[in-house]
Amino acid sequence: MLVTGGAGFIGANFVRRMVPRRPDIDVTVVDSLNYAASRANLAPVEDRIEFAHGSIADAGLADRLVKDADIVVNFAAESHNDHSLADPRPFLESNVIGIWNLLEAARKHRTRLHHVSTDEVFGELSLDDPGRFDEQARYNPSSPYSATKASADLLVRAWARSFGVEATISNCSNNYGPLQHVEKFIPRQITNILLGVKPKLYGTGRNVRDWIHVDDHNAAVEAIIDRGRAGETYLIGAECEAANLTIVQTLLTIMGKPGDWFDFVPDRPGHDLRYAIDPSKIRGELGWRPRYRNLEEGLEATVAWYSGHRAAWEGAKAAAERRYEAIGR
Ligand code: NAD
Ligand code: TDX
């Protein structure tokens, strides 16, 4: 199994899940080790995997690695919306050229591919819309990040239909949990509070995200690899919608701070209002169920992880906050 982006948040959690559970599978990780990656994320399984340092935007490298694999699981991507607004080029290179290279190699070597995508490809729902995204939702991305993820999904579908590549796609909602980079919403606020800095809410704080623990996302990806049907798309979500303000107030309660101890900062341009996933298909077809159904419980575990693993994030924190300062958020 070739796992791309396996030194990042979700990919590293996936590799750390699969290696002990599936000793029958030889895992190779390829990662370009960008600012969000860390080799230390793979330390617990380091002696049981192969690691290749390089980019999937390098067609020759992608071809060589895919040739030796039975299945590719593609987590590699530039993943932060705010960066995509400041400098879209790396998003096009990793998220579009990268998947194109993997698809060409998968076509040539007849390798199966699972592509990990996001609910952001469907754009936003309004706050009072009773609807949620399902597998028939229209593609309508808002940011350069989500436009590159949407492009990747469409390329996967085209290579499956036109060239018979055996591919599956999953579109998951917002993840949280151990190893997430401190630039992302939940770890940014937890680490701010730990350092005595107020949480920062974009705009009104009313934007809604549908949160899922990273272990539940990866259990769903494993179910698709084991039992998913080629050519199909599966949406993954734990039905845990919450406004950003509610998340901050829950963290403040867990961490013993007053409920109004936060700052509003200028909004993200083009900020999607709400995402929500209807996970009926993956529940019904593959029998997947999330383990974390209670967001407060998942956040408590995540606060405990960041409190107990300062060395994992302290270095990245200062750099991430300098980047936020430069854009006034
Ligand atoms: P992350 O930024 O923490 O990790 C991405 C990893 O990919 C990093 O290790 C990075 O070095 C690597 N990478 C980037 N470009 C590469 C390239 N060209 N070649 C090789 N490696 C490269 O992101 P994440 O949150 O772990 O997201 C993983 C995947 O899941 C992404 O495809 C993302 O779009 C998707 N996703 C994320 C979420 C979320 O909430 N974080 C939700 C749904 C889907
Ligand atoms: O400091 C902050 N304050 C704040 O209010 C940050 C960093 C974010 N926000 C808001 C913006 C969003 O409404 O919190 C919400 C979540 O923000 P992000 O963590 O940046 O995530 P989002 O933009 O929703 O995208 C995430 O989920 C889908 C991942 O970064 C993507 O990779 C994934 O595809």
C-alpha cells in the first residue's frame, strides 16, 4: 500500500492505525514534508514502513512508487484554505498535478486508487437550510483550496470512466484529533488557551462545520478500501454540526476559562457558511459507524492530547501565528 501525504495529520493517523492492525500489508509512505508534515508523526511505526521523501507532483517518482503498489491511498495535499488565498500555486501543483500523476501511473500499472477528498468541494449550505450534502450534491467550490480538491475529484472520475482506473473517492467533513497542525481551527484555539492567549473567531463565529474525529474518518477509509465498490463516491461525516462560537465556548469550559474569553478577528474572504454531511450511504452500504458521537467527549480527549504533547506543536505554533499576524487574523 502506497500512502501519500502520510506524514501529515490524517495520513499519519491512518498509517499508525493500519500498521499494527494489518501486518499483512507492506506500507510505503511518500511525503514532500511541507510545513504541515512531521517525520515524528510516524515515529511509532518508523521501523515497519518504507519512507520516500518526495512530491507526487514529480511524475517520475509517482510512477516508480505506484508501480510497486497494489493500492494507493492519496492523502497528499496542500490543506489550508487561508494559505490557498495567499498563494494558490502549491495547491495546483500538489492537489491537481499530483493526482494527475497518480492517475496516469495507476492507469499504466493497473493499480487501485482511493482518493481522500473533502466536503468543501460542494460549496456552502445556508445556516437555516435543513439539507445536507449527499453523493448527488452539486460541485460548487468557493476557495482556491476547494477548487483544486474539486478538480482532483473530477479527474479521478474521468480516469475511472474513460480509462477504467479502479478508483474510489471519499468526501469527509472537518476532522479534529491528535497530530493536527496548530494552524487549524480547533488546535489553534486549544494551544492559544494553553499559552494564555484568547481564541480567535473569524467574522461572527456563526459559521457551522460538521466535526468528525480523525480515527472515525480513517475507519471509514479502511472500510472503503476493504469493501467499497470501484467507481463509487462515499461521503463521510459523524453528524456533529456545531457553530465555531459553540466550539470555542466548549473548549473554554473544558479548559476552565470564562465563556466570553475570546476575540473576534476579521473574516476569511469567501468564508463558507456551513457544511453538513448525510452519511447514509456509507452507513448503509459498508456498515461504518463513528465511535465519537459526542463532540464534547472528543474535544476533551483532544485537549488532553495537546496538553500532554507540547513538544509536538510548540515549534510550529510560533511560525503559524506569525503567518496569521501577517494577514490580520
Ligand atoms: P495536512 O496538511 O496535515 O497533511 C498533508 C500532507 O501531505 C503533509 O504531510 C504534506 O507534506 C503532504 N503533501 C503535500 N503536498 C504533497 C506532495 N505534492 N507530495 C507528497 N506529499 C505532499 O492535511 P490533512 O488535514 O492531514 O489532510 C489530508 C487529506 O485529507 C487532504 O487531501 C485533505 O484535503 C483531506 N481532508 C482533510 C480534512 C480536514 O479536516 N483536515 C477533511 C476532509 C478531507
Ligand atoms: O483561527 C481561526 N478562527 C476561526 O474562526 C481559524 C483557523 C478558523 N476559524 C474558522 C474558519 C472555519 O469556519 O473555523 C472553521 C474551521 O477552519 P479551518 O480549521 O481552517 O478549516 P476549514 O476551512 O473548514 O477546512 C478544513 O476542513 C475541510 C480543513 O482545513 C480542510 O483541509 C478540509 O478539507
